[in-house]
Amino acid sequence: MNQNIPFPEYPRPQLRRDSYLNLNGEWFLGHAKQGEPIEYQHKILVPFSPETKASGLGNFILQPNEVLFYKREFDITQNFIKDITFLHFGAVDYSCICYVNGREVGFHQGGFLPFTFNVSKEIKIGKNEIRLTVTDPSDTGTQSRGKQKLKRGGIWYTPQSGIWQTVWMESVTTDYIKNIKITPNIDTKSVEIELDTESESILVQILSNSEVITESTKKVSVLSIPDMELWSPENPKLYDIRVQTKSDQIESYFGMRKFSIGYDGQYKRLYLNNKPYFHNGLLDQGYWSESLLTPPDDESMVKEITLMKEMGFNTLRKHIKIEPLRWYYHCDRIGMLVWQDFVCGGGAYETWKVAYLPFIGWKTDDTKYKFLNRTDENGKREFIKEMEETISLLYNSVSISVWVLFNEGWGQFDSVSLTKKLKVLDNTRTVDSVSGWYDQGKNSSDLKSLHLYYQKLKVPKKEPRVIVLSEFGGYSLKTDGHVYDEKKLFGYKVLPSKESLQWEYKKLIETELLPLIKQGLSASIYTQVSDVEEEINGLVTYDRKVVKFDIPFLKELNAKLKYH
């Protein structure tokens, strides 16, 4: 990692332009109770949260009654400034007010999504100053927060706050390209490209292997793809896009692929490119020992995705987290399907409601909000808004095949109507409305989504939907010297040695999982990629220094998990 500028790479791979000023690096940080005077006691390495070791701090947890104060100075040159200047934040957890050169430029709430402020009036040639104030209620609020908890432990992890993704600036002309929406259609061998721009002078070019293969001069165009090559995990072919106005140019990319549901004569199946395709994946929490939700660097993301593919997996379920956009770019180009969870929120998590009652067959109507602690109207509105923003943000990602709306009842509400809304926003992906339990019936979700940890693996008979095992396994091994806590450990089935771990895993896959494919199973998501704090059920340790399984062993087993 470059200690001066972490994450120097351009952070938005599907809307790239030359104008780029990276504002990661050393900032000043203050930490105080609300109402106390501002004092910058620390230096912090952005974009790592102050709760992380990677930030240079890691010695406190922001409390709900406290505030973070960020400050940084930077220089702007004359040749950088154009008509409009934007300040971008990849993600700030949770609520922030931003000031540039002493003037407030904007306010934002939401801990997992990027946002932008127009700072054209405030920015100046020479020295400039950004200040940011941040508060975060963590799990005392109803906002989307995922697995962060002030009293961490077990399946709940250390909370974090403040800036945790790249901060950057760009300056553009008035005819700039605001957004691009890309929808491939393999059945017509074409791609639809929609541009959001004020410009009437446009040139859209599609390139393959650096050669222009087709072009258009329209804001909305459907372009045929000659000699179309399909994208898949086995062949992650990407086409490049170049868009020009008179004064602006951006670069993007896409893949020709189709996610759908089909009938194989016996069962409904997940289809990729009009053929049945078994999604063989892993639950991926996206937590790191030194940096929590922020990956250590770009290389670490690439290394981990590549390792999982070398093991023979073709899918990652990104669990209750939105990654930096470059993570999805690497899945696109390496060839890894992604199931994308929306980030959970809501009222207090009550274990007996969402962990115990489902095991005895308890059911609930999720339009009755009190049972699952979703009575707060502001929290529900915020979840819907963030659902819309998440789909918009990740719509162009080639690898995302499944949207996961709710997980195990956490903050679940109105899943039937929200699934319909989701499908209007994006009809190109499959929807897992309710992963785990509190299923709302056969008309509510594309998938019958099962979580099985302590029971023998099985699938329901006469299920009219696609059947997926969206969580299972969790076999655990303590790796001495590479655990978060030597005494407090969590795992679904703790094994004493690598040999016993592999033997039990092999038995699980061959004797329980594999026969279910012929009984209608279309996907399996094993828990999980890595250990996370007290959880020791990862294929690799929390520090990513030890791979617990032999890679050839996993590759050989995974080769069996497909349709025959």
C-alpha cells in the first residue's frame, strides 16, 4: 500500500475520464462529544476509518453522542479547473456535513453509498480546505448498517465510522457526460446505451480488442455487436466503450451476458446465457483485519477474487455490504458472478425472532412491521431510497446476477411490493427477496432461498420456484497465531485439524450437496470466504495469511458441482 496516497486508482471504472484529483492520504481528525469545541488531535490515513489500524489510529470506537471532525488542505492548479467542479466521496458512515473553504457545500446520510457535491463556487486556484463533520448512531439507530455493532461479538463485528472509501475531485465542461446506462441483449446480439448529457454532439464507439466495431451519435442507441462473444466466468470477455462530446470524453465497458430463469424439463433453474448454470459460491463479508470494511488496497481485492476462482468457485455473495466500485470491476474482468445483498437496517435485532423461531417453522407477514422491528417510517423510506441508489450505482456491473433484498428477517418489510419495485428498476437480474426465512410465498420471490447449518441438507419437493441454498456449511478451524481472539471463537462446526476439516467438507459436498442438484438445487453459497473476528469458518484466516484448505482439493470437488 502507498502510505501517502492509498487507492491511487481511478475509483469509477465504468465512467472514467482524465480529470482526477485523488484526495486520499493524510488528513487531520478531531474526535469529541457533541457540543464540545473542535480540536484536531490526530492525523489519519484516509480512506481508512479511525476504528481501524490501517488508519494509523484504531484506538477508539465512535459513540452515538460523539462527532468526528475531518480537515485537509490541498492545492488546485489553473489547468484543473473547468466549468463545473465536483467533490466525490466513495462512502462516509453515516451522516456528514461538508465545508469547502469555510462554506457549507452539502449534507449526506447513508453509510454505504457514494455521493457528490458541486463545489464550483467554493473552489479556487491555489490552496483550498475541506472540512467534514461526521456522526454515526451505529446499531442504536434504524439506518442501514449491516453487521456493525457497538457491542461486537459472534456474528457482529467492530463498528466503524467516517470516511471509508476514496475521496476525489474532478472538473468538467458543461457538456459533460453525467451518466451512462448499459443494457446488453444477447438474444438480439445488441447493446442499448443511454447517455445522460446536455450535449447534442455525441459520438459513442464500441471497441473490441482496441478496434472500433460499431458507433452511434445518439443519446439512446441500440448497437449491434458483430461476431458477439458472450461473457461468463469461464470466458470474461469485456467490450470497451468510448463516448465523446465536444469537450468531454469518458471510457466504460460491458459484457454480453444474460441472467434468467428457465425450465429444464423437471425444475426451474438459474440460467446464464440461455443455458442452465449452477452458481457455486461463497458468502463474502468483505471485512479485513487491519481495515474492516475498507479493503487494504486494490491488489488485495484482486488477489482474493482470483484465489476463490482458482479454488473452483464461480460466485461470491457480497453479504450486507456494498464494495468500492473497483471490486465489481475486478469480478467483471476476472470472471466471478456476484449476488449483491442490500444493506440491512431497522430496529433492534432480536435473536429469538430471527434466529430461533424460524427453526420451528414460525411464519410472519412482513407487512406487519412491529414483529420484525420496522415501525420507523424514516428508516423504511431510507431503505427504499438506498435500494434505488444501489441499483443505479451497480446496474452496469457485468457480474451481478442476483439482487438479495433481505437476509434472515433483519429489518424485513414489504418484501412482495419491494420485489415488484425492484424488478421495475432492473428486470435483467434474478431477485432473492427473502434469503433464509420468513418467505412470503410462491409469488413473492424468484427463488426459494434456504439457509441450512445444523440440519442435513435437503430441498423442498414440488417447489414451483428456483431452489437455492443461499447459506450453508460454516465448517470451522482455529488457526493458531491467526485468530482475532484465542479464547472467544464462533463456528457452526469446529474441527480440530486441517485433515478433519477437509474430510468433513468433502463428505458434506459429495454425500449431501451433490445429490440435491438432481433434485432441483440451482445454487449453493458456502460460508465463507474468510474468518471475521471471532468467526473462524473462513476458507482463509482473517489476516489472509493462511489458506486452510488445499487449493487442488477444493478445485477437484468444485468441478463436480455443475449440471450434467
